Amino acid sequence: MRDVTDLRASVVGTGFIGVVHVDALRRPGVQVLGVVGSSPERALTRAMPDEPDFPSFADGHRANVLGDAVAASARDRQWVEVPA
């Protein structure tokens, strides 16, 4: 049987309850990898305000946006606009 400290989790949602879930997971020793919000900006600013270096997956979101643009460009055989 695995120990609870072997578990890793991510939390979806950056509202009040998201922060509560992070705390509830950390108390028994679960490693929280990060949080994701409805937008990268929301994830960065609301995820864990007391921990500015806490992973928020904002960079991963940007990578997905760029990947989607590359795929659309190849599919449509034309340049596509990359959202900011």
C-alpha cells in the first residue's frame, strides 16, 4: 500500500475553495504540483497569493496556445494569428 506522501495532486480552480483544497491536501503530506484557473492570469494572481512561486500552469497554457497555432497553420497552410 502506498503512503499518502507518495501522492501528487493538482487543483482545478483558483477561487476560495481551491486554496482550501490545496491546504487540505498538504496537511497529510500530499505534494501539490500546482493549480489551474479559468485563465493563465487568474491562475497566476489568485492561485496562492501568499506563495508567488507556486506553480500555476500559466506557462503550460501558453505552450498549448502556441501548439494549437502551429497545428492550425500547418492544417490551413497559412500563417495564423497567435493570441497574446
